[in-house]
Amino acid sequence: MPSLTFLGATGTVTGSRYLLEAHGRKILIDAGLFQGRKELRERNWAPFQADASSLDAVVLTHAHIDHSGFLPRLVKEGFNGITYATPPTGRLLPPMLTDAAHLQEEEARYANKVGSSKHTPALPLFTVQDAQHALNTVRTHPFDQPCVLHPGLEFTYRRQGHILGAAAIEFRIKVAGGEHITVYFSGDVGRYAVPILMPPTPYRGSTYLVTESTYGNRFHDGSDPAEVLGDVIMETCQRGGVLLIPAFAIDRTQEVLYYLSELAREDALAPIPIFLDSPMAREATAIYRQCVREHDVEMREMLREKIDPLAPPNLQIIGSVQESQKLNSMRGPAIIISASGMATGGRILHHLRHRVSKESTIVLFTGYQAEGTRGRRLLDGEQEIKIFGEMLPVRAQIRTVSSLSAHADADELIIWASAAETAPKRVFVTHGEPEASQALAERLHRRFGWECHLPVLEETVQL
Ligand SMILES: [Zn+2]
């Protein structure tokens, strides 16, 4: 009998790892890192719960680190099967994993230099070499075509919006009596009315459904992101300060660039310098531009008309660390877009360190801020923030543009699910903080009568 074990993303939004066992094969769906609170992050150091060398394959939904970042550890622990990814995910993974490894190595080096770690010497979770070994296991498989892993065990990728290459995964498993069951993993569900990428594929039904619930209890305000950006930029000009936009290198950055370009085309963008200071975001932007098969109609049309919707005027791309450091002495008004999106690492930390205590600064968050991250603390209105071991007073204006999220909100999740032609026998609600998962489970039950379950960590269910 096939079984499913929840090895992460239970009661939290990170660490997606689901172990599907069928026909004597062990398949891991997503190999994500835990992020956010310290006790969550510490789980990344624990050995993989199910013997990495016994896994036959890993099937990734998308390139986000909380879905793919555990892969280097898994390979180090002996995984030697194939890692499947959609073609765009296959292009995003090399910069993603290498960048994550660089950050890990840098943090360990820094901790050793200032002696801020309890562990001596502090070690990176994985190195650039570990990331390379993980990348060597990746094989891409296109959307909407079955991939046979073993007779009676296959999966199909379905486009899911969210970020470039993101997929839901539909498994089809042969069971006793020649019947089949299907297990549908939502991955992260994207949004409908957003630019650049094609919208999520509606969920048509399955025997079992494993769905994310990041925004299960929340709604994006209906604001127009371009308008919010335009207003904040105007205010930045009045204050004469710098607008810091911590943006996830993948997708948020491209959307911010898209909306800035749109404002410029409408003559509604103040002519101030825009700096993109994230090597990873620069690379991701190039990949976004190249993956034309994934573009929505408007994006295709603009590119055909030789309009680059990801290059607003006055955009300057920052390369070296020296160039990045030069921005510290710059006076406003200006815009700095930099990663990471939750201010957990990356160059944005240096910019925050220099500017978060200045009254003229505005910090504009562009997406979900997980519990325990600096982004969440700043949004929660904390008066002081710790960066590189130093407590800094927060005098900057802290804002968010919630309508710029890459995740479907509570209503959009229901819209996505409402296309189901058959009711799933059971729904497993994961990838959300407990209240969010609970809220989505209750809504799915009330609306469609579906039986929903919130699995706990390491719980196994028979399918
Ligand atoms: Zn994601």
C-alpha cells in the first residue's frame, strides 16, 4: 500500500519535504530548508529523517530554498538518485543553490572572525562544492507530460504561477486490482492577476491532495502594486531619503522592475536612480526574460514590440561588493532593490545596517515575512533590530505592499481548488502557520465538504 510521510512544512511554511513510498520506491517531493525561528533552522543540521541513500528520486516543485535548499545536504548524506525539476527550475537552481552556499560560507567565515558562534569553528550548512554535487543530480522534465519513475508510478508537472518554473505535481500510482490513485501536491500556489507569468493550472481533482496554506487565513489588500510603489517613491523624494526594497531575488524583484517600468511608461515614475544590488536577482532577471514559453500574453507582446518590461529607466545594476559599498555614502532620493526578501541575509543587510536608523529611509517589504525573520520583526514594529551582532534603533518608515505577494491568498486558494471535478478522498493541509492551515481546512470543509487533515511532523499516512 502506498504511503506518505510528512517530513517538513507541518505547522510552518518552510522545510517542504514529503516522502512518497509506492512499489518499493521512495520518492521525496521537495527537499526544502527550514527557515525563520532558530529551533526551525536547527532542524537543517539534523540528519535526514529517512536515510538519504535509500531514496530513489527527488521531485522538486520549484526553486525556492524552502523547497530545494536541503538538496546539497541530502547528496552529502548519500542520496545518489535523480532530482527532477521543470526546465525553468533547472535554470534557476544553479544560481539559487550556489548563492545559498556562498551565503552559508560567508556567514561561517564572519562568525569565526567575530567569534559570534557557539560552535568553533562555525561551519557552513553546505559549501559551494556541496551545491555543485547536488546540481549534478538534476534532470529536467517538461510540464504536462508524464514522467514514468517505475512501472505503475509516474508524475506530471502542472504550471502553478508563483515563480518561474513553479509546478504542482500530480502522481499517478497503480494499486491492487489494476486501479490507480492520484496524489496531487500543490507546491506553492501562485496568483491569477499578476504580470509576467502564466496563471496557476486549476486543480481538477485527485484521490489525495496535499495543499499549501501560507495565506490560508489572510487576504491581500486589493491595492494596485504599481500605485503603492508610485506613492512610496513620491514620499521618498519628499523625504530625500533612500527607499530600500528587500525583494526575493526570484519573482519579487522581477515584478518590482515590471511595475516600475509600467509607471515609467505612464510617466508616473519620479526620475530618481534605481539600483538593483543582488547578483542573484540580476541573473534571475535574465532567466525570466529568456524563458519565453512561461510568459503571459502581455509579456510576450511587449517583448515582441521590443519593449523590455523588466528594465525601468535609470536602472543601474550593481555588480561587485565595492560598488555595493559605494552606495552607503549615497544620498537620496534613490531606490535600492536588494535581496533577501525577508532580510535574513544578502546585501540588503548591509543597506539596512547603514540606513534603518535614518528617519529619511523607507523600507518597503514585498511579500510574506515568516515568523522569526528580521522582516517580520520590523513589520511588527520592533524599535531595535539586530544586524551583524549589533543592535540598531529603527527610525526608518516600515511599509509593506501585500498585493505584491507570490502566493495565492485565502480566496485565491479556494478559487484554485474550486475547479475540482471530483472531491479528493482526503486533503492534507501543510505549509502554513497553524492558524492559517486550520482556517483553510475549515473553509475547504465548509465550502466543498472535503475531509481535511493537518499532519504533524513525521506522521505517516497510508494511501
Ligand atoms: Zn515558493
